[in-house]
Amino acid sequence: MTADLVVLDLALNVILKTLVIVILIFLLLMLRNIDKTIRSLEHTAESLESTTETVEDVAKLARFLPFVGRRRK
């Protein structure tokens, strides 16, 4: 009877440790994916900022084009 309980205790111990390791690996992978997502969003924001600056430059130049820009007084 005691041998059965010792074996059961060892089996449950192994199962518990395996489960903890699997959960830690899962959390590590989730953090890695979150890091990739954040980097991608930062890159998108920088690209959007660059595009905005380009549009501002084009708008400044468009003021001087005939039929597009405002009339000079």
C-alpha cells in the first residue's frame, strides 16, 4: 500500500513539473510573439510618420502649381 502511494506521489510530481514546464514555455512563446507584434507596430508608426511628412512636403509644393494651389494676391 505504501509503495503504491509513493509511486502515485512520484507520478503526480512528474506530471506537475511537466505541466509547469509546458506553461513556462507557452508563456515565453507568447511574450516573444508580443515582442514581434510591438516591433511591427513601431515600424508601422514610423512608416506612417514618414508618409505624413512626405504628404506635407507635397502639399507645400502643390501651393505653387497652377489650378491646384491657391491664388497669389
